[in-house]
Amino acid sequence: MVDEKKVNQVVDDGKGVPGRGYELPLLLFAGFRSLIDRLHLELARQGHPDVRPAHGFAMQAIGIDGATASEVGRRLGVSKQAAGKTVDRLVALGYAVRADDPSDARRKLVRLTPHGLDALSRSAAIFDRLRADWARKLGADRVTGIESALRSVVPADAFRLDAAGWFSGA
């Protein structure tokens, strides 16, 4: 059993001063998680109950033009086998199909189906509504300020899809 008072005892100075460094990534992650959780609740309500966060990252990695499983793996920062397993699941759920690559008969491309494109389109609209919710709660200027501040400290190439790689050590 975890003693709530001792969870951060290694870094807790006991003074209860807000703004300790370890809190920033936790708050950013919690904000991210709350948006993703709300997104998936709404996607389920709109006819996509089987989509999971990993599927959204994978569909983004597949992209509008399609990709090989190896390319999906590189874009996600996971092995070809892990990417293949996710692609298999997307195919089984009807979000993607495997097709011959017109430029190389030896390669198979993964392409999004209309069902997959619908999920991505609905996700974009839901994210717009979730951002509007934050703007109502925090004020539009604060949300714009948060976005601007994050853009100034986040490297330009940071919009990578390899979140899974952060946790797997890849």
C-alpha cells in the first residue's frame, strides 16, 4: 500500500511550495491524458468504440498516402514487429488495409480506409471542441498564451509520433 504523504518524499522539501520541477511534466501529461480520454469517449459515442490512443498515433503515421509497416514503425519509434501488430489490429477493425505498392511490387503499403479517415476527421473536430472547452474555462487568451509559450520552448521537430518509444526505451 502506498502512503500518499510519502509518494514524493525523495524530492519533497516538506514546505508544500508549488512549482517544483517534477510537477510540470506531470501536469502537461495529465492535461494531455484528459484530452485524449475525452476524445476517445466522444469517438466511441460517434461510432468508433474500438479506437485506442495507439491507433490514432498509428493512423497518423500511416498518413494520407499510406506507408509500409517499416515506415510506420520508424515514425512511431517502435520495431517493425510492434508496428505490424498495430497495423494488424487496424486492419481487423476496418481502419486500414494492406495494398500493393504501385511503385514496388515487392512492398505492401498500409492505407487508411474511409472508416479510418472518418475516425481521424472526427478526432480533429473533437479536438477543436475540446480546445474550445479549455478556452471557455481558462479564457481564450490564456489558451492561446499556453500554446504560444509551449511553441517557444518545444523544438520545431518535436511533433514526432514516437510517444510509445519514450516508454519502451526505443
